[in-house]
Amino acid sequence: MSAHQFVVCIQNSGYQASLELRKLYELVTDPAATKHHQVRVIDESGDDYLYPESFFLAVQLPEQIAEQVAHAATP
């Protein structure tokens, strides 16, 4: 399994500048956030922030593709 996990944005109400609908975002593991029904993702700012988990759906990418997507997002 890849070290990189991704979610797709399905809602961005109130966060239109930070989140684009139908876009993949890299998930940052945050157990404390999960307890509060939030996820931490690297958003349009390039930094990681908390958002409601209902704004995203998990996406399972093959390991090679996940690595390529993560590498493509790295400046």
C-alpha cells in the first residue's frame, strides 16, 4: 500500500478559495481530527488544514499512480 492517501472533494461550501470540487487532495494522517469527523488535507494554499470529512470521499489509487501523483504535486 502506498504511503500516500488521497481524497476527492465533493463539497466546498464556505471554502471555495481553498478547495476545488472534483479535485484530488492528499490526506495527512491526523487521528485527533478523525475523532472530530474532520480530515486534514493539503489544500490549494499548499499547506495542510482541517475540513469536514463529509466534504471528501476516499480514493484508492494503485501504489504506482499514488506515488506519481504525490511526486507531481511536489514543487
